Amino acid sequence: MKPHLISAALLAATALPVSAQDTGLDMVVATVNGTDITMTHVIDVQRQLPEQYRSLDAEVLFESIVDQLVQQRVLAESVENEPEWVEATLETTRASILAQVALEALGEVAVSEEAVRAAYDEQFGEFEGASEFNASHILVETEEEAQSLIEQLEGGADFAALAQEFSTGPSGPNGGQLGWFGQGMMVPSFEAAVMELEVGGVSAPVQTQFGWHIVTLNDLRTTEPPSFEEVQGDLTSQLQTVALEAALTGLLEVAEITRPEGIDPNLINELTLDSE
């Protein structure tokens, strides 16, 4: 919390008993020169605090916030000549807060499950799964080395064992395993060789910029669309965003808006407020 700016003795705040019925947001927690500070003001400050402060003991937090509000009010009333920019700042702040309130209200527009399911069907109803491949390879420097390894494989040698012994690629110690990948994730010549293989098949030597590869296809699968439950939250958010944008567009269309021409944009850097 901010340190106290003024000692409690100088605040001249009088403690008054709280009536039994006055226990809500309108409850007066302090009065400064005839102006009431209520629980609404306290809660407004509390909700803007960082989490580590909001978790303080309630009594400590309450007293600190009330002290801060009293100090602010005393200091504010001590200003004799209010700067002209204050009113503009208050107007901008008020508009910003009310705009956020409006956005939150628009963002909470109920989206029926029927609408979400319709959006799901539109996006995934004609989903055509893409092929994914699980392959292993052995990478060597020359075509001759690759051909020699293929002959060993044809003679019954174990692919993973040869990869561990001879492959110069980073997957060698793992038996040449590349895991699952889709189209477009490998260099063209390597991908073309994989796509020609049947599960368990071994390719002829394949050249890439990395060297010569012997490739085997371990498995093949087709991707499935996500379930409705997996994307329901995202689809709901998308529909709410569309509704919000439509509502904002409607408000802009009926609003009377004028923007004078010829204003020099450089003024934004040249003009300053009295507070600066």
C-alpha cells in the first residue's frame, strides 16, 4: 500500500456509528468536509490493487484504503485553482470506463448451444483428414554407403540398429525415429519418398542437402477433426466476438460523428498539458 501522506491526527476524521440497515455499498466510511466516502469508493480501490495487496488482512486493507481515500480528498480540496485539463481527463476516464462496461455487457451475450453446434458443423462438417506419417531414417554421406545399408536391410538387418551405428543425423541414437509429421514438414525429396512407401517399406537412397537417406515408413494415419467439446469454448468466444463487432458497427452507424479536416497531426507531439 502507499505510505500515509498525512498523519491521522491531521485528518480530523470523526468516527461515526454505522446504522444497522446501512451495511451495503452506500455505507459511509468517512466524511471529509461534508463530502461522504462510501464503501463503493473502497471497493473500487480494492479491486484495482495487485493480488498481493488484495490478500492482506481485511481490517488492515480496509483501514489503509480509507486512509488513502481521506488523504486524497483532503489534498484534492486543497487545490484552489483546478487546471483546465482535469475536466477533460475526467471525461476521458469516464468514457473509457463506460465503454468497458458496454463491451463486457455485449461480450456476455448468450450464445445458444445450437448456434455453437451450427458453427462447429460449418467449420468441421466437411473435414477431410490429412495424412500423417511416422517414419525413421538413416543419414549417411554418400549414395554408396546408403546402398550398402539397404543391402544389409534386405539381408535381415535391423533398421534401428543400423541407424544407431551408422546414421550421422541427430535421430541416429534413437534408432532414426522421426515421429509423426504431416505434408510440408520435410524437404520435398524426402517427403516424396515417404509418400511412395507402404507401412514397413524401405526407400531407395534419397538425396537432400543433408546427405543421403534410407527411409522406412513405420505407420500412417489420417487426422481427425477436434470433438465438439474440445472447441466449444473457442467457438463460443468467436460467436460472441462477431456479435460484439456487429453491435459496435450498429452503434457507429446511428451515431452522429463529425471529424474536422485539416488538423495537423504533429500537434499531438507539440502540445502538452499543464501537469507536465
